[in-house]
Amino acid sequence: MKHAVSTLIYLTLLMVSCFTHADNASYIVCIACHGEDGAGAVSQNSPAIAGLDKQYIKRQLENYQSGARGAAKGDISGGIMRAIATSLTPEKIQDVSSYVDSMPRPILSESITGDIEAGRRLYGTCAACHGSDAQGLPALNAPSLVLQQDWYLVTQLKNFKNGQRAYESSDVFGRQMQPMALILVDDDAINDVVAFIGTLRQKDN
Ligand code: HEC
Ligand code: HEC
């Protein structure tokens, strides 16, 4: 009897792991650039994606697919991701977004330095949408910034500023973010706010 019960538990666990793997299958195509752990790689300009909110991931994949993101002239990295996104069916987008959301948060290290106190003051504006801890507020469609690589935050803030992101009116949420990037007047301001966000990441690790 004891043996039968443990066999049953074993079989249940096996089934659960099979289902998890079924989910995982949708992620295999992403590994080459975003890594097994979803932390991304600076050498490929590919961001961290593990643990991001599934609605945010889904929207980005749909935006790349429709050309609302990644189709701006000169945006090489966006173009690479756009090519991948255009190969995904709506079901695949749904599956991979849920799977990536469920991945454990990646271990990230800091690479950007700046004036933390100046960054803290600048972040006051950002907190309204991204939260005081930068964990993101899904109700406002604002993603977590602490789950993201710092160099990628810098790139994206520049992309918003120079119109390589949020260039389409259909990119409603990108359009909400764009004016916020414009309050960061120069590269120092961008580095300062990103360096401050790094301190929030260290705090909650
Ligand atoms: C050939 C390399 C490559 C592959 C494969 C790839 N990506 Fe990407 N991905 C990138 C790059 C580069 C970027 C940055 C694009 C940019 O700057 O807009 C990116 C950006 C993203 C973003 C935007 C993140 C953000 O916060 O702005 C998401 C989401 C994403 N990828 C998900 C995926 C998923 C899911 C898969 C697998 C189905 C995948 N990617 C496969 C290279 C890749
Ligand atoms: C009015 C609300 C709002 C404010 C204020 C705001 N953001 Fe955002 N932010 C958003 C939304 C919404 C998105 C998601 C856009 C999308 O879906 O493409 C976003 C996206 C971003 C991204 C892209 C992240 C990624 O993974 O690609 C960065 C970086 C960012 N915000 C930084 C900031 C910083 C820094 C500030 C303060 C200077 C700020 N935001 C202020 C709403 C806001």
C-alpha cells in the first residue's frame, strides 16, 4: 500500500513536470539570446525578461510583430527581436508570455554609475507609475524596472527620447512613457536615475 501511494505521488509529480515542460517548449527559441535563466546578454543587446508581467511581455511581442516596435530606422536590436516575433502565432505568444512571467527573477549586476541622490530626486516622477520600489504597477501597465538590466534601461530611455520606440500611435502605453523619458534632459540624468534604480534592486535581493 505504502508502495502504491509513493508510486502514485511519483506519477503525479512526473505529470506535473511534463506539463511544465510543455510550457517550457515555447521558450526554447528564446534561449539563444535571452539565456536559459532569462537574464539576457549585453553582448547581444538582449534584455532580461524572466519574471516580467505577462501582459507586458505579450504586448511587446505584439508590438514587435505589428511593427509598432522594432521597425524604426537604425534600430538594429529592435529589428532582430521583430524578426523573431513575426514568426510567433497568437497561441505561442500567449504561452511564452505566461512561461516567462513564471520564471524566477534573474541575478543581475550593476554596470551603470551615476549620482544616486540626483537619481533619487528624478525617480520621484517615475514612482507614480513604476511604484516606489520600481517593481512595476501592472494596473498602470508600467513594467518592473528592478527585473531589468541597467544598460538596457539606459538604451530604452534613449530610444523613447529619440523616437526609436513609441513612434506609432497604436503603441498607446509606449506613448504614455515617452514624455517621461523626455524629462531626463541629458545622458547624465539617464545614468543617475538608472543608478538609483540599481540601489532598489540591491535592496530587495
Ligand atoms: C536572435 C536573438 C533573440 C531571440 C531568439 C529572442 N529575442 Fe527577444 N530580444 C532580443 C533583443 C536584441 C531585444 C532588444 C530589442 C530592442 O532593443 O527593442 C529583445 C527584446 C525582447 C523583449 C522586450 C523586453 C523589454 O522589456 O523591452 C521581449 C519581451 C522579448 N525580447 C521576448 C522574447 C521571447 C519571448 C523570445 C522567444 C520567443 C525572444 N525574445 C527571442 C533578441 C532576441
Ligand atoms: C505615466 C506613467 C509613467 C511614468 C510617470 C513613467 N513611466 Fe516608464 N513606462 C510606463 C509604461 C506604461 C511603460 C510600458 C510601455 C510599453 O508598454 O511599451 C513604461 C516603460 C518604461 C521603460 C521600458 C522598460 C523595458 O523593459 O523596456 C523604462 C526604462 C521606463 N519606463 C523608465 C521610466 C523612468 C526612468 C521614469 C521616470 C523618469 C518613468 N519610466 C516614468 C509608464 C510610466
